[in-house]
Amino acid sequence: MAAAAAPTRAEVMSLFRSLLRTARQFSDYNIREYTRRRAADAFRENRALGDVPAAAAAFAYGKKQLEVAKRQAVVYSMYAPKAKSIMEMKLQ
Amino acid sequence: MALSRRLLPALLCRGGCLSASPSPARALYTAAAVPADAEEEEEEAVTIKGVRISGRPLYMDMQATTPVDPRVLDAMLPFYLSRYGNPHSRTHLYGWESDAAVEEARARVAALVGADSREIFFTSGATECNNIAVKGVMRFYRDRRRHVITTQTEHKCVLDSCRYLQQEGFEVTYLPVRPDGLVDVAQLADAIRPDTGLVSVMAVNNEIGVVQPLEEIGRICREKGVPFHTDAAQALGKIPIDVNQMGIGLMSLSAHKIYGPKGVGALYLRRRPRIRVEPQMSGGGQERGIRSGTVPTPLVVGFGAACEIAAKEMDYDYRRATTLQQRLLDGIRGQVDDIVINGSMEHRYPGNLNLSFAYVEGESLLMGLKEVAVSSGSACTSASLEPSYVLRALGVEEDMAHTSIRFGIGRFTTEEEVDRAIELTVHQVKKLRDMSPLYEMAKAGIDLKSIQWAQH
């Protein structure tokens, strides 16, 4: 496999924003929060990756996760239950 | 891709809008059974079994089961849609691709526990694995081995299998546990006899979350030449497991405890030295004759995906569970006193917290906690009112065993959910204690045990 180039800062930020946007589209409270949090933590952790192959691999992994998230956001919304989680309802 | 972008707003509206009439998308699901009495159309409240809750409760019962991770679902769906072949069909693409997927999943399960692919056999779940392990091993070696050692806190399926063996004439030693839930390793070593055929000790207990000293037990079993079986359903993907380091001979694994689908599990069976079992399912000889029956490709692929994710996320999830457990404990302890943690705090998987609240009646506490999905200490024996045998084995008094609540924290649990769980629990406990005359007396300094209750 040819060695991939390290992603540019713009590409990384674009991927991060896409992941956060896709996270918002999940109808399930827990999955939505997890996607947002895990993406933020992963990008924060990998920020220090100076090693080019490692950075490229992390970026590729991130892109794959984005594709999975996009598909699953659609699937989850198709089967969203009528009643929302009590975490999403106003405090009574 | 473009299609989904066009469909997405319409589909999202269905889930997000408050509509009085049934939405058009739902009308398409003629095959999907919608229970008539489970939901009300006017509000978003849920009424079921006579209880009305404003929304779906927050889920804190991770030991009962876990939600399927979206990445796992993504891996499984193709095998329900187009790649639906039987993995044992040798003559066409459908069979070949299905078989390839099963083998890839097998490798992922094996990698998570440090085993070889050839040592993993897919079953319908940990209960089936426990049955094969306990009954299968003892029946295979029935001429020379007549004795089984297990603990009093094992899962019901292990204890029931042992009881079944007793009826067949085998002898079983049920080792007691210390008050912190851990088994006494010296006592275990003493209990081993020349005709002991199996030692079965679960890795992480489902009720109290205690982690048993697997390496020590494995070492002793290896020295004495006795196969070591562990039910690792709650441990897989949560704590590191290495079958060689821990001297494990047989291991039961379950998918639906690690964010995988329900209905599938795997049995680890050591090759060197080879451990033989008598199969419990007769049939076409699938899974090397150990477990006949068509291997359910979508479920197995889901299990493999769950294991792969668990391997990557174990550290992150563990650290998060530790933080959240501490938050939960501090939050509850900071507002109510007279709480007992059941099981050792040092040797514990942080996602499982079992608390007993003194002077509170268990059933009323649970009935008031309908917005939090938790389980009580007597989950496995839920049909009867008898307190949990696990808590009884720890030496917990009956009244404290009845008021125990098990909080499960998982990958998808949020800080806000923990805070809300604290709020709801504290509110309910305080309310019940305010009404409790026993609590008043205890606060006044009266020792409840010294009271002579008058008989009428």
C-alpha cells in the first residue's frame, strides 16, 4: 500500500466538523452524545501525532468512522421511538 | 449518498416533530408489530404495565444487556440484506462470502482474548457455553474425573449445570466467598482432589462487579493439572484477558454484554494441552463437531465487530467508567448516609456498582425509580421475592439484600445521566426514609437488633 501523505490542518478540521454535524443528526440521545464526545476526545488525543504514517492512518480511520456514522444516523432516525429519552425532556 | 441526503430531512422530521397523527413513515411498516397498549399518541409519554413515564428511562442496567453499538449494526446489516448465505454452503458465492465473514469474526474474537482462531467456537450465548463447559467436560472425562469445584456466586446456569451433574452422580464443591466477594485461593487449592475434573470461577460477577484473581487460580489449576473454566461474559472487552497468562482452559463469552447483538456467544477451548468436551448439540458437526447448527452469520459478524471495537476502546471506556462510577458514588454518598457497597472496591470492574440503602424497603425504592432503568439485587431470581443468592453468599443481611440496587455504567453513559440518577435515587431514598419509623429509631441511637418485638 502506498504511503499516504499526512492530512492538512484544513482537512482535519473539516473531518472533525463533519463528524460533529453527523453526531447532531442521531435521533438517539446516547449515541448522539457518544459520537460527539468520542470524536472530540479522539481528535484531541491525536493532535500530538507528529509521525506521518500514524497521522495518515488516524485520518483514514476517522474518515471511515464518518461514513459509518452517516449511514447509521439515517438508520436510527428511521426507527426512532416516538417517546424521547427523559434526558431530552424538560425537567418537570 | 445523494439519495440519503434527500431522504434524511424527511426521515428526521418523523423522529423529531411532535405530531398528533401517526406519521406516514410508520404506516409502511406492516410487518413490524407495534404493541397497541405500549404507547399513547397524544403525548410523548409511555404507559406500560400500568406505569406512566414521561419518556424513555435513562438506561443504567448494563449488566443485564447493552445497547448495540452503531458500528456493530453497520457491520451486521449487509448480512441481513444481500449477503444472506449459509456459511456452510460450499458451492456458491453466498456460502463462500458468508464463511469468510465468519472466519474474520472468529479471528477478532480470538485476538481480544489472546487465543488462536481454532480455539473459538460460536454458540448461542454464554449460557450455552457454560452448559457445554461444565457438562461437556465432566461427561467426556466421566471415567476418571468425578468432582467439580465452583463458587457460590456463579451465574445460575453454572450452578444449575452443576446441580444437574450431581443428579448424575458427580460431586460438586461450592466454595464460599469472603464478605468482599472474592474467593479464597488457598481454600480453592485445598479443595482440589485427584479426581477433580473442572474448576469454574467467573471472571467478573454480574451482580456485584467483583473481579476474581484469575491469574492465581489459573496458576494453581495448571500446577495441579485441572482444567480452569471461567465465565467471562461480563469481563470480555472490559478488562484485559489473556488465556495464556491466566492459564484458562475454557471460557464463556457473550456478545450482548459488549455492545453486540443478542443470541450469540463463543466458547474458548484450549488446544495445548487439548481440552475435550462432549457436544451438547447433536447435528451436522458444524464448529468442528463441538456445536452443531448453522452458524448465524449476521450475529457472528456483529460479535466480531464488537470485539474489534472493544479492543480499541477498552482503555478509554475503562477510564470513563471509573470516573463516572466515582461521580455516582460521591454524589449519592454526599447526600445520604447509611449506604453499603456490596463487594470489594479494589477488585472491581468500575461499570458495576451495587449499593444497599439501609432502612429503605427495596420494592418501594425500585417502584419510585421508574425513570432510571436499574436492577435490584434479586434480578436473577426476580420471580420470587427471595433475596439474591450472591448477596447472601457475601453475608449480607436479608433486609440489606432486599434494598440493593445495581447501577450499570457503560460506553454510552453520560455525566448528565449519572447526575440525574443521583438526583432521582437520593430523592426517593430520602422520601422513603422520612416515612420510615425504623430510620427515626436508628437516628435516635436505638440499636434495632436489640429490640424485642412484641407478639400479639
